[in-house]
Amino acid sequence: MSELLDAVRSGASGRELAEIDLPTRYRAAFTRKDEVGVFEGQADKDVRRSIHVGEVEMPEIAPDECVVAVMSAAINFNTVWSAIFEPVPTFAFLEKFGRQGWYGARHDLPYHVLGSDGAGVVVRTGAGVKHWKVGDRVVISPSYVDEEDHGSYDDGMMSESQLAWGFETNFGSLGDFCVVKANQLIKKPAHLTWEEAGSNTLCAATAYRMLVGTHGARMKQGDVVLVWGATGGLGSFATQLVLNGGGIPVAVVSSEEKAEIVRAQGCRHVIDRTGLDLGEGGLRNPKAGRILGEAIRREVGEDPGIVFEYLGRETFGASVYVAKRGGKIVTCGSSTGYKHEYDNRFLWMRLKSIIGSHGFNYHEAVQVNRLFSLGMIQPTLSRSYPLEEAGEATRAVQTNQHIGKVAVLCGATAEGQGPAHREGRGAVRRDRRGAGRGRPGAARADRRGPVPPVPALTGPRSAASAADRPPVRRSA
């Protein structure tokens, strides 16, 4: 461990941190370029084989960049794509970036440090950084935007050079340190723990842009919103945003256990898709849309005006079918496959719209973190792993053995560290903040009785690491 990281853990001041040398090497989770192709012909592409934890070189930083001591990071599905080298190996992104001058060439390495969500403490700033200083406690936006690209002044996501940090760039959050542009930094919500704060931005801000922002579906009060995968990272935040905005979420889940978790979040209308008689082909059955549509109308009496889509191939045909006349299908991904099939008659003849939504801009990331600071939306963290088990954490997401978000403790030595003040946590009611591991805050729990206890999750874990893990601490 480095002296600088130890100083951050001990709460050293910004002046003290600035006087300690930046280490030349640091611990991180990474993939290796020489292992591209290792999964060819294999049905189970186990990411634990391709994610390694070891020391990597500390890069030189550009004038507009900062080094952050990462206290906690999170696993997103783009980490899974990176680790299985699909749909293309992310080293192709690093090679392309490497042709853009010395700042890009730093990223084109034989290893790729992963991770697109994190929280920590600024320990170095570049010569051109104006608004951030050493010692600042921050969360990191994974939207990597060139501020000299004119498109970024209309909307950061319209910049042709926009990249997903930690996926299309190197030096991501799964390490004791990371390198970020200054316009990725956001003030950390003071009352959250490191693992809570570092697990939100990518999914929460993506959902915010899709539903609330001016570039997405622009949800209004009373809108019925179908939310696929409502206990996943994206879906769990989408449900909260719909409730906060006066909409009516209809959550689709894959088990009764997950249905209970969504109900505890305050969502009254839940469909367990395993209980639908979809027949051969499941959700890709041509009749699946009709069967799902009937289930939705039984719940709320009408078709959804917005469909929150990120699953892709398995669900997209049904999504197009069930949206009401003039409805919107807003999509940000395809975790079950990129090639979608749907009956176009139900799109054009019923005047529906498909909205492509990718990531979020800096303003949207700041706005969604403001909602966390206000206690209006809550982290949906279900489990934390140490950095040494980054492969295990990613495997849990790869195999859907998780609920909400999965965190990785990097510089933090245990869960529960990081709140600047306990009073702030007390000011957020327990039913709003979350009823325990894997349970988002129940916005209407006070109207529906106490939230039931959280069932244990069963993601892959080593017995030794589980036994050594400290108990979860949640201050009321």
C-alpha cells in the first residue's frame, strides 16, 4: 500500500496529501491484450479468468486531469463486455484513442484498467484544473468529453469524441487510484458511504436522461412507464425516478423475491415474467407482446406511454408492441443482444417512437447526484467485494446473481466508511434511504407498513473472504 493512500484513509488534509509523493505504481483490476480470444468457442465466458488484479504504472496526467484515490468503485455491464472481449475487444478503443497525440497514447497499453463508476478523494490536479483541489471528496462521471469539441457545448453526448471512461479509455475506477478529466468530477453526497456514493452515477444518470432529461422520453405526471429488469442497476433507479416524477411504474422482474423488493421500493404494479404463459420462445414469441400487454392492462388499466428498454434482443419486440398509440420506447443498451426484431406495423401504424439514449452529459450527472444529496433517490447497493475479488464481483453481474448495484472496495478498508457527518444520514428516513442490502428506499413505505427484511443474496463468493468481511454498517 502507498503512503498517499494511507494518508487519505486517515483523513489527512489537502495540504498534507499534496506533500506526499504520488506512487509510481498502484494496484488495479485489468484485462490483458494477449488474452483476447481466450473465450473463443466457449459457451461460458467466465470473467474470473480474464480479470487480473496486480500492480500497474501510474501515468503522467494532462493539464485538465486529476488523480483520484478511489475509495470504492462499482461493476457495470460494460465491465462484463470488456472482460469477455465482446462485441469487440476494448483494446481496439484504446488503440484508436492512442492515435490522438500523447494524451491518447498513454491509454494504448497491453493492459486495460477497467471501471466506470467510483468515489474517492482528489490527490493531484493538472496545471489547468481550476475548480477542484487536492482533498476534495468526489464521485466520478464516466462521460469522457473533449471540451474543445463544439458538439459538447450543445450536449456532451453529441460530441463525436465522447467516450465511456474505463471502457473506451484506460485508468478506470477499479484500482487504488484512477485518472479522470476535471469535468468528470462531482461533489460527493456527504451523507453516503463510499460504497454507496461510488455505485450510482452511471446507471442513475443514464436512467435520468432516458426518463427525465430533455433528450429522452420527457416523462410527465401520470405517465405509465414499463420498466424492464426493475431490480437491476438501471431498472432500480428508473423505478425511483418514475415514482418521484408522479409517473406510474410497472416493473417487470424474474422472480417473486425480486417482486417483493420492487414493492418495498414503493412500486405497486409488478409483473413476474416467469408467471406469464409465453410458450416456446419466451419473450421472443410473437404472441409475447399481446400476453404482456394484457398483464399490464390488468395492473393499471391502460398501455404504457413509455417503455424503459435496455435488455434488447429478448424484449424489444414486446416493447414495441405494448407501447400505447403515440408511445415512446427509449433504449440505452442491449444486454441480451444487439440485433432486434420487431413488427414494424405496430410502430408506424400506431405512431410510436424509438428514442436512442446513450449515457448522459455532465449536467445530467450533477443533477442526479443532487437528488442523492437531497435523499430523493437512494442507492440500490446489494453487495460489496474487496478489490482482490473484482473478478468475482463482475461474475455476479455477468450471471445476474445480484440485485441493484455491486460495489468494489478499493481504498476503503471496510463498508460504512465515508459519510462526512452522521446527522445527514439520520435526516433521511430509513424507508427513504433503503431498508438494507439490496433494498432501494421505499418512498411510500410509511403508507404500506414496514419493509420486510432483505433476503440473502447468493452470488459467487469465496468462503474465506465472506468470513473475513466486516458486518454491514448502516447508520439510522
